[in-house]
Amino acid sequence: MKKILLVVLGLLAGNAYADDGSPEMKAEAKALIQAADYQCNKVNGVYPAHFSNAFTVFCDDVYEYTIKDRGGRWTVEVND
């Protein structure tokens, strides 16, 4: 799953996706967030950071998370 996420996120980060992310990108982000035991029933948007290998994810119209690549491992952080 992590290899798929890397490929999907890598392709889309360099792509012209100015909207809220593709369905595949949203599904991978949701899976990572839920695997980290955080709440996310519906991903409202996934936005790549411009100068780092990170993504901001909005879930359930309430929660905001940052997904980062830390030495080849994806981590999920809650944004307050």
C-alpha cells in the first residue's frame, strides 16, 4: 500500500491537480489516516505541499492532518 501511495502521490504532486485531489489520492490518504488510528470517514481534500514531500488532508469537514514522508515512512500528524 505504501508503494502505491508513493506512486500516486508522486504523480499527482507534479501534475496539474489544482482541485481537491483525485479519488485514488483521497482513498490512499484516508487509509493512512485510519491506519494511524485517527478519525476520517470522508476526505474533503488532499493538497500537496510545494517545497516538501508532505500533504495536507481535510476529513469530515472537521479534521485536518498532515501526511509526511519521514525517511521513507509515511507519518500522520494532527493539525490543531
